[in-house]
Amino acid sequence: MDPATDLLAVPPATHVLYIPFVLLVGLIIGFILGRKAGIKEGKAQFLGAGPDDEED
């Protein structure tokens, strides 16, 4: 077979398993990181820190 047509061949059946798994892991990690950032931003606003205030 031509290497160019191999690229367009039908993907293996494992794609059905690991693509949704990778997406789910990314969703969970994004949710956790976003939640932490939201909590940190909420605390900064509650304490009166604005976007121009520097925090150490």
C-alpha cells in the first residue's frame, strides 16, 4: 500500500475507547483547574484585591 493511503485508512477499534477516555480526563482536569482559579479569584475579590493588585 501507498503510505499516503495508510494515513486515510480506517482507524483501529481502540479509538472508540481511548478518545472518549482522553476527552473525559481533559474535562475533569479542566474542571478542577478552573474551579481552583475561580476559588482563588473569588477570595481575591472578597478581600478587595482587584486585577491591578499584586499578590505574593
